[in-house]
Amino acid sequence: MTGLGGERFAEGHERDEQGQREIRFVRGACVFLKGGKCSVYAARPVQCRTFPFWPENLEQRVWRREIARDCPGVGKGKLWTRAE
């Protein structure tokens, strides 16, 4: 963990993208990715907690072509309905 509170944690690590706060990437990678794992998992922002279930990813073509290729959790676990 960083040892910083929420606002201090965000300083320098997030950017504003169309009114939403997003994690900054350095050379195409999240600054908190260490050894292939999230080093701030328990405190990860909404952006990370909700991935890959972002509206732009839920189209079946995008899901199969882009998300399933890179997300090891796709196809595993309980299948949730839209209502759930």
C-alpha cells in the first residue's frame, strides 16, 4: 500500500478524462502494476473495480475480440444477469 489517504493517494496518480478520474498510465502500463499484479488492490479506484464491465466493453463483438483476449477472468465464475 501507499500509506496515503484517498486524496493524497490520487495526487499525481490520476488524471481527469472527460469529467472522470482515471489512473495515469506510464509507457502503456498502470503505475501500480508490480510483477503483473495490482500493488494497491484493496484500495483500487472505481475504474479498476468495475473493469471490464464498462458500457463500451459490453457489446458482444468488443467483449469477444478485446476483453476476452486480455482478461483471464472472462468465462469463469457465475454468469450474472443484467438485472443482478
